[in-house]
Amino acid sequence: MSDIKFGTDGWRGRVADDYTFANVRRCAQGFASWLQDEGHAGKAVVVGHDKRFMGEKFAATVAEVLAGNGFHVFLTDGPTPTPVISFSVPAKGAVAAVNITASHNPPEDNGFKVRDANGGAIDPAGLKGIEARIPAAGDAEAIRSIPLKKALDGGQIVYFDPRPAYLKRIADLIDVQPIKDAGLKIVVDNMWGNGAGWLSEILGGGRTQILEFHAGRNPIFPEMLRPEPIPPNVDAGLAYGVQMGADCVCIMDGDADRCGFGDENGNFIDQLRVYGLLAYYLLEIRGERGPIVKTISTTSMLTKLGKAYDVPVVETGVGFKYVAPAMVEHDALIGGEESGGYAFRGHVPERDGIVANLYLLDFMVRTGKRPTELLQLLFDKVGEHFYGRIDTRLIGNEMKQEAQHLLNTMDITGKTLGGIPIVDLVTIDGYKFVMEDGGWLLVRFSGTEPLIRVYTETTQGDRVDDILRDGMRLAGL
């Protein structure tokens, strides 16, 4: 069994500790072997990276191994948003992609993210198959590789610019001219990541003004704990929006697959509410219909919207390794999760922070309303919902085992959260306690980091802190 474990979205590790060139080569060989066993020998694979430390060098290392295994490699010519890399898979006629990114993880981390022929996350069975084929540490003879220069000279690796094809797809998804002409002032917080410059390029040349923030490359991610688009990481960008008198703040995480959003007053709109806004926009403003795919950890507002517009709502485990296959299976209108990742029909089954922000801006322009007014439209339809989350770092395996024991042996009879009786426990992914009023609390172990997360959503805003506190007690935290 490999010592490298593929979690929710691939493998992530601490740079220079377990995330080394040797281990990246092992992962690349495991992926190449899996692709060959799946019948894809000799086909094309896309490889890209983000702006983290040595990202381009790790990506080149992956390309060398894939080329050494007989694959034709399209290597991005610079840091590229995850959704653009994913879109490039079908656009280039490739069968898969490797993306060197740790997304929203702390600055010390990097990752090895894999994608299928649709550009979506590989399902859990596929991830286990890749993991099982990773050579043992120190088995250098098991790894086949061609030096980058030799592979470039021989045509096995080709640098390419993914922008033109992706920008053409954007034009198919949305008419951006009204946004350009609207005269908005938009702050874009790129969180030092790959999203920098994309909204400026897409929306430039009109009356609307785009103000880029945290747009350079800085792998230590100043002014934030990590490039995750939630407070407190977004506080500096929101404050800049207020300073500049912005109509809204568009936020993207480090690899630009996740979306955050701030209103005209500099307040953060949480990711559950953003998902509700996006679904409402597609159903009500664009008049589209189709299934909604949601993870167990995201908003109940989607269930209410599904009933209101007579569209099915499909619930999955946490992570796009579940969401992407469900979107393909059901031809879903939208799919998403609590972390701020949303994917859309007509695109790729992959989170796309660029498209999500464009849709929110289009929502503003089509209705002539500010973000706070858009929220009120949503609440008029489904009622006001409140959300909270607490992340606790696990100190050793014993802490995790104790929490699991408490949760696995729990009898919910007579128990309450924030004074509200618990009526059901759902264990699709983690431990979801459903309360009498329809609210819920989820306790779940992260698939990418040593964290235990406690989340809640309720229609009673004054109960959020009490519900979270009681949820922490249930897990022994």
C-alpha cells in the first residue's frame, strides 16, 4: 500500500517534507500506469500549475514522467486557473489532466490534483486505483521519465496557451457586454493566485472599472492565513472594496476554482448564500431548468428552490469527486459544495470561480440591484438562512479516534442543539444532525487536511453560536 494517500481531490502534502520531487514523480507514475490500464496509453494529457512555490518545476517533472510513459503532454505556458486547466482537457482532446496546486491550503503545502476526460474530478474508485499503482518509495527503476528539453525537442511535451479556447467558452456561456457597459466599480481579490487578470481581460474596455487586489505572485500569501475565500482571509480585500467605493468584491481562491463575494458595504456573503443566489439566478433570471447537485454540507435553500421551480435536487458526499460524476449523470444545471466551489451546465463539471463571479455580476446588471438587494430577493423566496463553521486542527490520531468513537456510539434521543431537538442523524459523509426546525449541523473530518469541521445552517440567526458550541461538545472538542 502506498504511503501517499489520495483524499477528496487528489494528494496534498507539505513542501520539502513529504511533497518532494521524488514523491511527485511517484504520483505521476501511478497516474500514468492507471491511465494505461484504463485503455488510454499514448493519448494526450494536460498538465498545469498554480503560483505556489516551485509550481512550474513540479509541473515540468510530472510532464517528464507522463512523456516517459508514452503520453503526449500539453503543458500550460504559465500559472493557470484550475477551471481553465479542466476545460483544456476536452478542448485539446485529452483524456486527463494533472494540476499542481494545493488550492486553498496553507502556503507550506502543494498538491497533485487529477482530472478525467470531462475535465471533472475523478471518482473515488479511480482515485483508489491511482493510489494503488504508485511505486514504492526508493523504487527509482519503476519510474519512466524523459528530460524536459529532450521531450520538448521531440514533441512529446508541447507548451500551449489555454486562454483563447477558454475565453471563447466564456462568450458562449454569458454575454459580458452589458456588464462592461454597466459602469460598475468592481474589486477583484485574487488572493495572490491564478485568477489575477482574468476578469480584467474579460470585462475590460467598457465603462465598468476592475480594480485588481492581491494580484501578484507571493507564495506566502500575505494578509491572509491561506488563500481560502472566507473570513478572515478576505478581510483585507473587503476593506479595500469599501475604501474604493466598490459596488461589490469578487473573490477567487489561490487556483481560482472557488468563488467568494462581498457586498457593497464590505460584508462577506457566505458561500451557502452565494450558492442560493447562483441557483436562483439560473432558475429565475435566466429561466433555465435542470437538476441541482449539492453536497451534504451545503445549503437547504437549494431544496426549497428545487420545490419552488419543480427541479430535482441530488445530494452527495463532500467533494467534487462526488459532485462531478453526479452532474454528468443527471445533466445538472448547477453543482456545488460548501467550500465555495460551483460548476455549471454547458461548461465542465468543475468548480469555476471565474464563471461564478461573472454570473453574480450578470445577476446584478440584469436586475439593477445591489448584492444586499439580491439577497433579499432570495430570502423572499426561501426565507433567511444563517450559516457558521468551526475548524479544529487534529493533534494526533488519538484525537480523531476519540471523536469518531463518540459520534459512532451516539444516541440522539433527547439531545438538542442550541435548544432545538435533534430528529435525525444522516451519515452519508460525516455526521449530519437534522434539527426539528429543519436546520442542521454537520461534523466531518476533512479529506485534504488534518481537520475536523463543524458546520451549521439554521433559519434562527441568534442560535448559530449555540448550535456550533453544542456540536463541538458532541464531538468531544
